[in-house]
Amino acid sequence: MNTVKKSGVGQAIDRVEGHLKVTGKAKYASEFPVENKVYAQGINSTIAKGEIVSIDTSEAEKLDGVLKVITYKNAEKLKTFDKEMTAIGTDSIAPVLQSNKVNYYGEYVGLVVAETFEQAQYAARLVKFEYKKDPSAVIKFEESRSKAYTPDNGSNYSRGDMQKGLSEADVVVEQTYNTPIEHHHPMELHAIIASWENGKVMAYASQQMVDDATIAISSTFQIPKKDVRVVSAFVGGGFGSKLNLERHAIMAVMAAKMVGRPVQVTVTRTQMFTNTGMRQQNEQKMRIGAKNDGMLTALSHETLSHTSTNMEYQEPCGMVSKMLYKVPHNEVTYKLIPMNIQTPFAMRAPGEATGSFALESAMDEMAWKLKMDPIDFRIKNDTQTDLHENRPFSSRLLVECLRIGADKFGWKDRKMEPGTNKKGNWLIGYGVSAASRNSPYQRTYSKVILDLEDDGKVHATIQMDGTDIGTGSYTIIAQTASEYLKIPVEQVSVELGDSNFPVTPGSGGSWGAASYCNGARAACENAVKGLKDNRNIPQDENVALAELLKRNQIKTFEAEGMAEPSKEFEEYSVFSFGANFCEVWVDKDTGMYRIKRMVNVGSAGKILNPKTAYGQIIGGLTMGAGMVIAEKTQVEPNFGNFITRSFADYHVPVNLDLANIDVVFLPEEDKIANKMGIKGIGELGITSVAASIANAIFNATGKRMRDLPITPEKLIEAEVEEGVAIS
Amino acid sequence: MRPFTYTSAINKEQALKATTKTSHYLAGGTNLVDLMKEDVERPDQLIDVNKLEYKKITKNDNGGLSLGAMLSNSETANHPDIRKQYPLLSMAMLSAATAQIRNMASNGGNLLQRTRCPYFFETSMPCNKRQPGSGCGALNGMNSLHAIFGYSDSCIATNPSDMCVALAALGAKVELEQPGGSSRMIEFTDFHRLPGDKPEKDTNLEEGELITGIHLSEPVFADHYYYLKIRERSSYAFALISVAAGLQVKSGTITKAGLAMGGVAHKPWKLYGSEEFLKGKKPNQSNFEEAAEIAMKDAKPFEANKWKVDMGKKAIVRALTQAFEREV
């Protein structure tokens, strides 16, 4: 059974689907060969608010190859939202092209269907829209504060008495932190090929959650769910933007019905800004109170964000502030400004990625004021109880993450006084931050099919509708089957992303690995159990899988499995924890800086495959670094459009921006989380990275950078913090 | 993309003959094709000049080297003679774009890069450069990345090239072939225009003219040079501010200075006053600071790009310091 040990859970095997990807054989949504397919191009509004007064489609319709121009005038009437203001859900109804109203710049106002992609693109430019602009469009965040409302979704929270906590404090930090609009921008553009046959819909679509996409199509077009099939075999990244079935997909399904042919819609990179969600701008006001000895007395986290004028989305920025530290008096509030900008939506670690920037920056400010080492300060306020939910953590190794990371990073060499570590034109700084991310786990169904091959080996096929969004789901599910069936991973096939397969919660919220693997485990365990029960073989008797099939005198066997959180799971708070360390070199004159080293230590339960887990963390660190270096989407103040409209304008980090990255996983046994002890990792990596870099910049320069991104011009213009003696 | 016809010319005569009022020459295409996809450039004919012979580096009569217009940016920047005699040019060119883009981009095409102003790129917004008479969206809009020198009410865009900043510091002439069969030379500093009331014209190229070569002045800055590019990320980002600095130092005195800035004007911004000031001075901190003051004294920033003045001064001092201290 040596082979099993090499390919089972915990082994750093290569991705099982890697070869398919590098040879181009892995099929992404827009690559499925569908006969008779045509192409459609969405048309975007060029005003932020108002009405379409007239549409001239004549020029476009005259072009060769153009089959249909669809606007609100001839679009199929779709099921609408139940109420005016609808909280956005991943399986929501998604009507589009239903009225002449325009709610934001870039909203879809039409679709051109043509024989070729080029014809559709060209024709889309020739459709003329005349608008009546509504001057009341809300596009300036700063000037629209008075329009903010408190969302009625139960997110506001308090414990203790904030005023009392502040009055007990010896030192108070009160600061505001700003993060801009950011975009998900997975490499693979959103895409769908949709077709109708006998009243049934078939869709190859790039989606994180297949079941929800199926429901969204069925409820928008009012057809039974069983008549919708969605396939997302490979997904080239999502980061949350592919949780929802976005409107291009609904337009494709509609167009396919109207022209009677399969329709492909691949959104453009510019439409990836305007039509597939975003992280909204956040203004986070932090108030922290502490005693001179470093004990926290009070912590409040007030977030002002924006949503669209017709839907509500609120990023839970204050989530981390409720549970990360032992603080008796705590308050978390939210306000939203309805704006004529598209509805924001969950982006990698919604709440934590941005909230931790505010919290972990403010914690660093407090440590500086207290003249305490920021690691000691955090350790002093550690808690093994989630004070928000008032229940214990299933496991929490934050202190270990900080201590081991400090050792690995060489934290002892950090100079407490900013601006004192210099080398030529460089100012050198060290920064630290703590990270946490909820590790949910959800009900998952899975199926295993066993086949005894002619060579005497058993081949297992695992099926579920879960997806691999670049994370390595195929590989870790195969490893799970290898582990529980005791066969090498080479004898396992994994089939994912098809709504014909058993239902899973899909990929999102860091629940994929725990859900998928436990689902696969349950199916494999049931298969072995079933085969043994059939022949009255005791469950504890060790019989190889091939032998079991032989004793059953069968060549093939199927079993299903279901895994879901235990009762015990509900009694604990289940989180992954981590610590980020970084060294930054800032040019004293030009404001340019280099992230020289990053060390990330995580406690994220059982690491299924160190290779794919490492990939998840460095991806997160990179995205976190992007938040600091340059990522920002800017809204034009007079027109309401995004002026960042391609990768030339929206600067994600390049290789040269990134440091030597060291990732460490602490061994952690957490059987409360789930039977396999798996915790989420997809979002842990991005959490609090931004704060660790900003804190390092402070340590280097004495400048407290509270607005992301931290660009050279901002750094040059910033003043050295009061109380910092820069020589 | 709008439909267009494509012609591949095998020699300059063919290329010049094919040109019309609405045609474009196609070299690397790294900027033009992008702009066509965005519907910003709408030529009805592309004349591919990639088969033309201008792909060599040769000696010219000024004692300098000449760059073929069709040679790629990569081949130019990495050419041993350029690295040896014009390391400033090499450094500037290698700081631009990405390796992949530099492999495609031609020297002639680099001179014709269009601005990265967001109002230019978005066809639903006003832009006098894209659509004369429609107004300048940036003037009262988002202009933190815009010009602080030489702009007009009709356009405040900047030129995005790195190579051209180095060329302005080094001194060069651009050779042009004309549709009538004649050719002409134009000083590099006269090649690009300030916007005035015709921002749609980036350069003084006349209709149908084809760039065939760039003739560099005698190489005098091979010992003391630096191209400082301040940008948001380490590659594939246009300069917030850039400075090309070349110094000729003899017996502890500056005998000649070449200085130009990028990211501040509609054209590569040659710092004539600072160059003149530095001549005959000692290469030291206070003279460099004075040169920076002179360079920026006529800057007219907008509220949103005031930082460019401060950053510009620091960048000039740093570039000069690095240029002087550079170990040869």
C-alpha cells in the first residue's frame, strides 16, 4: 500500500488535471465545440442614470451575419424581482433588458447576435441609443454621505458598552481607513454557450456554483430545474465574481431561444469591470481603546460603503473585529450609500480582506502608541473563545502562528523606531498582521463508481457538481478517494462541474475543500461498507477493493455519499488563522517601494496537498499585495464610468513586485471542523496582507498610510506621523 | 473592430503609394491594433510595413548611430553597440512595457504611441484628441496623471513613451520618406507637438510620411547616465514621472548635460534650462537641486497632480545623482 501513502491525503502530488491544462485539453466554457453556434455581444449604457429615449438598430441589422439585435423593446419578458430592493443571492433571478431605465454606466442595454464574434462586436458599435440623462445620478461617494442608510439585515452588532470601554482606556486610537473599488479579474473571462432543445436549456458556463446557476436559469425563465443543465468543467478563476449567474448569461439563454441556435457570450475585459461585480469602496472608522499594559478595553468598527440603487450588497468588513481579539466592549456598524454604480459583490475574503486592513492597521497604531511590540500586543489580547458567538473556537493557533512566524522571519531584528533602519536611499521596515477566516462547511453529495478492470485493478470515478476554479479540487478529491478506497491516485478519475452530478455547495467562501472532500469520503466509505455488508465481511477486516468486488462477483459498483456539519460543529466557531510578516524597502525620495520578503504562517487544519495549498496562499498574498501596490478602480466624477477599463489601467502585481515568499502550515488536528479536519484556505491568504505591508511602510518611514492603494505619489505627499522622530 | 483593408508593402515605394487620408502604416501594431479594437482608431486601410528593410543599426555622419525604424525595441535596446554607446537609451527602452510588447514594438512605432488618457480611450466621453471639438474630459475631470507643462485648454494629455524621453535627452533626428518620393530630416525635439488647438495631431508628421530611421547624435553620455522611471508597479506600467539624465564630465566639471522628462507633457519634455545651467558646473547635490528647481519652476499643475512637481524635483536630483555616481 505504499502507493496510497504517496498519493493519499496530505501528499504533495502534482495536479491530476495539470497535464490537461498545460496541453490545452482542459475545456473552459467558451471552448466546447457546439454545432451551429453563433456569437453575441452585449451593449453597455453610456449614462449613469436615466432612460433610453430611442434606439436605432437599422445600421447594425443591415450588416452581414447579424441575426438579431435585442433590446428592452423586443426582449423576452422575464420573471422580475419580488421586491424593489433585493438582497443579492447566488441563485437569484437575474432579469436583464426589461425596461428603458438605466441604473448605472455600463449596464447592459442591448445584445447583438451574429454569425461571428467579429460581426457581433462591430454591429454592437453601430446600434445607436439616445438617452434622457437624469441629473440626480449618485456617482460621487464623498459627496453622498447624507444618503447613507443602515441596512436592515441584522449585521450591526454590539457587546458590552463601547463608551464605557473607551472611558476605561488609557490610550485611544481613532482613525479612518479607506479602500477603493477593486475588481476580481480572474484570468478567464466570464463566458457561456447556451442552447435550447425541446424546452430544455443546456449551458456551458464559467460558474463557481453549478447548482445555483441552474436554479437562477430555471427561475428567471420559469422552467423546471430538471430542464436546465449547466456544465462548468474548468473555471479559470472566479474570486467570487462567478458565484452569481451574471446577466450576460441570462442574455445568452434568452438570445438562444430567440434565434433558435446556440449562443456564445464571452464578456470583454472592459465588461469585467462593469458587469460582473466588484468590491466596493469602503470607509472604515476604527476606534480602539487599551490600557497601558496593552489590554484592549474597546473596539468599534464603523463601515461606510455603497450599494446600487436597485439591489443591496453589504461587505461584512467588521466581521474580524467581532472575534479576533479579547475585547469586552465591541461595536460593529454598517452604512450604505445607494449609488448609480453596479451592485458590488463578494470578492475574495469579503469582509476579511478589507476589514483586516483597517483592524490590523489600527492594532499596529495602538502598539506603536503603547510602545509595545505589535506581536506581544496581539498575543496579550488573544482569546480561545469567540466572544461574538460566545462559544469556543474549534481550534485556534494564532499565537503559535505569530511566534513561529516571528522566528522564521527574524522579527527580533526589527527596529522599534520608524526610519532607523537604512541602507543607501532605502528605508527598511518590518510589518506584521494577524489573519482569520471563517471555515464553513456545507452539505455535499457525491457519487463513486467502481470498475474492476481487466488488469485486476479497480478504477474509481468520483462525481459531484462541485467545481475546480483553479484551486486544485480535482486533485484533492482524487487524493481523498485514493485515501479512503486505498488505491493509487492514478486509478481515480474525478468528474466535476455538471448539474447532472450530485449537488454540492460549489466553490466559494473557502468551503469547497472541506465540503467536496468530505462528500467524496462519505461516498467512498459507503462503497467499501456496502461491498462488505453484501458479503457479511466485518467492517474492520482489511480487504483490498479489487478483492471486495471479486468476492461480490461483480465488476462494477456504485455508491453515493453525503457529508454535512455535525451537531458539534454548530457549537463551535470554526476558523482558520494565520500571521503575515513582511519586509519593505521604501525609497526615501521617489516613494517607490519593494516588498522584499513575505512570510505567511497558517493554521488551516489538515493540509490536503501542500503544493496546491501553497499555491492558494501565494495567490492570496499576491492579491493582498495588489491591494497595496496599485489595485483601484476609479469612477469618473462627471460621467460615472470606470476610467480603469483594462489591465493596462488596473494594475495587478507583476512578478517583479513580489517578494521571496515563505509559506508555513502548522500541523493542526481539528476534528470538530469535520471528519477529515479540513479548514478553508482559499481566502485566508489574502487576509490582512495589506495591513502587514502598510505596517512595514510605517516602520520604514514613519508614515501611516491609511488609504489603499499606497502609490508613490501618496507616499511622497504623506506626512510623518506625529510623535515619530525621523532623523 | 470596424472592417478595414490590409495591404502588405514589400518596399517603401509600395508603402508610400498605397497611403491615403484614412490609412495607417502598420508596424508592430502594439498600440494601433489595441486602439482599433477600442474603436478609437478607425483606419479603413492598414499598410503593413514589416517587410521594409529599415532593420539595421548603422553609423551616421554625426559620429553617432542610426536606428532603423522597423527594428524592434528589444533588438535595439539589447544591441551591443547601443548598450555600449547609448546605455541611457537602452535603459529607458527596457523599462517600457513588457518583454513581449518590446519584441513586437518597432522604433518608428514607438515615436507614434498615443496618449493613455482615459478620456481618449472611452469613445462615449469627450476628447478633442479623438474627436476634435468634443471637448477635453480631463480638464475638469480626472487629471491626476496629466500634464503640468505645455498643455492647452483643448488637451492636457501626456505622451507615454520611455524611449522618446531618452531620445530627447540624447539628441536625435528623425528621417522621413514622403509620398512624393523625397525625404526630409526633422529634429527629434520638433517631431512631437504641443496640443495647442490641434490636439488630434500628436506629431509634425505630414500626411503619408513614413518614418525610416532615427539618427542619434554623437554618443557623449555613455559614462554618466540614468533613466529613472517612477511607476506604480515594477513593470508594465507607464511612468508617473520619468527622467532621462546624461552627463559628460571632464576633470570634475560637467561639460554637457542631456535631461528630459516623461509623464509631464504632451511631448517628451526636454529640460533646456537645466541642461544649460549644469554646463560648466560641478556635479554635486546643490547644483542638481538647482537644476531641478529650474526644471520645475514653470510647471502649472492641476489640483490633482500637484504631486508631480514635488516628485519631479526629487526625480531629477535622483537621476542626476545616479547618472554621476554610476560606476563605469
